[in-house]
Amino acid sequence: MGDSSSDRSACAARPLFGRRVALIHPAWHSCGTYRVVLGQIAAYRALGAEVFPISISSDPGFVPGRNWIWKSFNRATPELDDGARFYGGAPLFAVFAPRFLRHVLWPYIHGDQAAVRLGMAERTLLSPGVDDARFDLVHCNHFFLMPIARRLSRGAAPVLLDTHDLQARQFALINQTMPWLSPRATYESMLARELEAMRGADLLLHLNAEEAESFRALLPEKAHALLYPAIPEAPTGPGGPDIVLVASNNAANVESVIWFLREVAPKTDGVAVKIVGNVDAAIRAKAPEQYAAYKDWFLGRVDDPRAVYANARVALLPTVSGTGLSIKSVEALSSGLPLIATTQAMRGMDEEALRLPGVVIADSASEFADALSRAAAIAPLNESARRACPARRYYDSRFSLCAYKASLGVLTGALISAGAENRT
């Protein structure tokens, strides 16, 4: 029938229509990376692409086909059921091979987190048919999955790498509390592995301005782009009495919640807070006195942490550590709630985020407590007011699916076109 005007309109609205995108990501859930991945999948589908989400485990033995071993991950990631699932992981026999023991395990017991992650990815088995599939674009999350991205690219499809912060810095922080053998792996040696893996990508995407600046200086020869991720929005209503603090179990969240319970909470008599997320077990272990005093505040893990914003009056972001963009801070902004946050909670965003009406920046415990006491006495905003507030508008312009889709479409369209030209 040829090229009708309706066909042309559909292609203009969905510029990646008919394109096949391999989207490689760690098999993680209940964390910021997972929510970023969900935004990527939604954006590619909205652009018209056929998306192949490939979940890669870093644990030995998590190979495709062993359905029982993936059950827990599948239950925790129901959003990925909207389409075919694909898996990857290294078989047990691979990690007992002499080469693995010498080149991966030996560096790892000295603390080389980069070596073990790359080594597992290099030995990964993928779901049947994935290795033989042809893709127009490979979108890889985290440098340590680049060996898989290069496999699926076949040297033809362009590779886009989402860096997700400077990982060597994260590894160095993790290693501070680990009993590794001496001599310990250095930050510099892990960074060198990270940068070498990244050189295999055609375009490096960065989630925040600080990260983009760092990698542009470290890899000036590569193409870079700052692209804030698409973060699924939180409910903007109907509103209610709750004061909420969302925190998953990672080191930065644990430190922040302990600071809040030790330094802020005692200064706010009569104010009750709902602490949502699986941070509770870590607080019980690391700050038993504070946990005992405020155990009624902990709700534990919930299926959708964003849902807690629906019936809230204010959200708390008492962040005192962490690097890279804070996904939960973006989610809180999207809720349209009044926020009380530290400067650290807004890291990775531009200066406007620190000046938004309705967002109180409080870096000392006394300032935070005073702001919380005032907020607890104010009537909750209704849904209409929350959706129209400056924080929600800020989210819409930078972190919404619409904003992300528009930028991703431009970047990937140019990348695929350039790749096609190079192949001809």
C-alpha cells in the first residue's frame, strides 16, 4: 500500500518504530536502578521500539531456565511481566575454572569489586535466542555489564551506556567495612577497570550533572550526554495526615535514618513519622536503642513505596550521605507534597531544586526538627494543589517520562542513524 500519511504520522510520533532494543540491567529490585530501568522500558515502548529487557544476576548459578531460582526476583518485579522476560547469569562451573580463580576470584578477595562484576558478566549465559538475535541498539546499565552489551552488539549495533554514578567510588566506600586480604584493591585500580569497560560504548549517558562532569574529564575522547532519568511519578493525592520517610536498606539510607532518629526525632515531641522500606532490619541491628524507641514508626517493605505519598501531608528527606542522584528525592518531588530535605538529598539536581517553594532545606538537626514541627501543624494539601505546585512542575520538566522520552528519542535516533551509516 506504500507510504500513507497516517503511516508517516505514526513514525513521526514513534521515531523508533520497528527498532529492536536490547536493554541490559542488573537483576535488582526495590532500588533506584530498578526504577530507572522501568522508565527506560516505558520510554522505548512509547517511542515505538520493541524492547528486550535482560535481567543479569551477579550471583553464580542464576542461569536462564532455572525458574525456581528466579522466583523471588520475579515476584519483586511484577512490572516486568508486561512483555517477555529474558535472563542472564554465570553457571557454577564457570566460577570454579582456573582462569576465573586466578583472574577474578583472587583480585576479588583483595577487594576488587570491579573485577568480579566484569568477570561474572563475561561468563554469563543468556536466555535462549538472545545471543543470536539482531538488535538496532543495545542500552546497557552499569559498566560491569558491558561484556554482555558488546556480545549483543556484534560490532554493528551502537551501544549506549547508562553509567549510574562513578562506581569505583561506591566500591571504595563498600570496601571500608570489608575484611579483604592485603594488599587491598585501590580506588585507582578499580577506576581503571571501570573506564576501560566504558570505552566500548558509543555514547555515555549520565544521570546527574556531577556525574557528567566527572566522566567528561576522565574520558574526554568519548561522547557524553546528561540525561536525567525517567522516574515513575508518585501519587499526588488525595492527601491525608501521614508524615512519611521512604528508605531502602543501603548504607546511605541507614546512616540518614539513624541521624534522623538520634538527632531530629527527640526534638519533635508529639510528631509521628511513617518510615517505609526495608531499612528497618538494618536500623534494628546498627542502632538498637533508636529502633526500640521508634519501632512503631517502621512499616517495613511495601510493594510500591511511591503509594505511601498518596495519603501524606509532608515527606521527609533527612539525607546525610550518598552520591549520585537520589531517586527517592525525585519521587518525593513528583508527589507535590511539602518537603523537608537536606542539601545532600537534592544532590545531582540543578540549583533551582534548592529554591523551590514548598521545599524547606534544613541541614542541621534543629532546623530540620523546627521545620517538621511547623509542617505537622499545617492542613494537608489537596490533590489539585499538589499537582500544580512548583515541585511537581520541576519534576515534569526534568524527570517525567515525557521529558525523558523526548531527549532519549533524539539521542538514540542519531546514534542508530550514525551506526547505519558506518555499516554502509
